[in-house]
Amino acid sequence: MTKMVMLGPTGVGKTSLLAAMYPQLEEHFPGDGYQLVPEEQTRRVLDNLRHKLAKLGAGGGSSITDMQVEGTKNLQEFNFDLKYANEPIADLSLQIYDMPGAYCTENNGTEAIKTLNGSDVSFWCIDCVALMEKNGKLNDAINQPASITDVLKKAKLNPNHTLCIVLMRSETYEQNKRFDELKTRIKSTFGDYFTEHIKSIKQINKVFYCSVQTTGNLRYSYHDQEQAVFIKHSELEYSPKNCECPVLCALDRSIEEAVFQTLNKMDEISVNYPIIRYFLNSFNKEYAKCVRLKKRLEFARGKIAFYLSEKDKRFFEWR
């Protein structure tokens, strides 16, 4: 079981990201024969949210003051299985926690720390509009970088933890050819946090960042005081883009760990049958099963790496 946690301000679209992500992966997972399958309760919740998201901006020119249908008020758990072909048992399982933004800012981040403890992957969801508009003066208040780095430092993360920075609400900058500007701003604004804080967390092994469009058809228009207003500028329907990238990043780390565990199991089987192991059916079947699992996991991981490298250059390792 791989534990993943989503961090970020209330209303940035963390749950919307999950709703947009899983159908794409379920249908087009880049490893042949694999599917990422949500548990039934997870499917119902996310299908309902995706249906609401599809209605946002219906009718060109309509204004929307909040891209998130309903902010997360309580900790939510979503479960997915990575299944291969007709195998009865999942090759690995994902447990994703979506926490309210207030978890990181209230009570010294106690609830966020508790949720992060024992996690393998974290997604730091950043509101691009707060970062880019009004000269970024709302970034600290909305994205709360100091609070989030603080809880990451205090949490007992699992070794080889992966942190993926997800640039949310990027439609305006992707579609208006301002992505390079967005990259420059994220580096200049958050560079010190990573140099001074994130790099000091020994458990964090890899840091990635990517941009996503959780609706695809809404762009930033203006601010009504401190409330961002979005508008549907075209007749585009709900069309999320790149939402699968953060979870593929997480799956890469999970598959790597699963391969390591499979190799350990193969060694254990060999040790338990030191001399006559090649003549025992129980050994042969179990060992062969591990070999097949290792091969298909390694193949899937290679396909994921290639997929991300070709994904419109929207997925990067932090440097």
C-alpha cells in the first residue's frame, strides 16, 4: 500500500484533480495491460464531482468566482488498485488522502502532520493565479508556503519520499503561451523555500513539478477584491489536461518500491529452499510468479517514464 497526501489551500482544486485524473489513467495507463481502478466508493464520489465540474462555464462568457465546486471540509480517503489484465489480486494499491487547507495552518499544523506521517508521496498543490496575478501579493496568504514547508519538516515521512509540486489553475498561462513565465515565477518565488527547507528533509528523495488544467475551459479574468473570477472564453467543453502526470509521478515511486520488495521475496524464497529448490513445485510456482510480476512492473515503469518525458514538456524534476 502506497500512502499519498494532497496538500494545498482550500479551493485550489485538489479533489477536482483526482476527479479529472483517474478516468484518463483508467483508460490510457501507459503500461500495456494495466488499469488504475478506483474502489466503488471512490468512483462514486469522484464521478459525482466530475459531473459538477463539467457544468462549470456552461455557455460561453459566463463568470465563475470559484473553480472548486465545494471545498474539502473533512479529511477524505480515496483508494485505487493497480491491476494487470485478469490477475485477481492488484499488483499494488494506492491510498490518497485529500486534506482541508486549514489542516496546514491551524493548531500548528497538527492534523496535517498526523496525516503526513508514514506517507510515501505528497502532492503540494499551488494556486497559479495567486502566484501570477496582482504581482504575486496574494501568494503567501493563499498558498501558505511557510506553513506547508513547516508541516513537511515536522512530519515523519517514509524514506525515499517523493514530493510533487502541482501547479493548479494553469489554464490561463498554458493557453496564452505564458508557461515559461509561470516556470520562472515558481522558481523565483519558491526557490528559497526549497534551498533552505525542503532540501534539508532527509526523507525526501525526489522533487518534481508539473502544471495541470483541471477544467481546461476556464481562464482567469480579473479579481473582485481578493476573489479571483474566471470566465469561459470559448465554446470548449470540460477538457482537463495533464491531470494524470502527478499520479504517474507517484506510481513511478510506488512501482520502484514494489520491484524492490519483489526482489526481496525472491531472495527469501531461494533461502527457504537452499538445495532442492529447483525440484519443488511450490518453489517453482511462487518464484515464477515473482519473476512475472517484476518484469511487468519494470515494463510499466519504463512506459511511465517515456510517457512523462513526451508529455508536452510539462513535467520536470526540480533543479
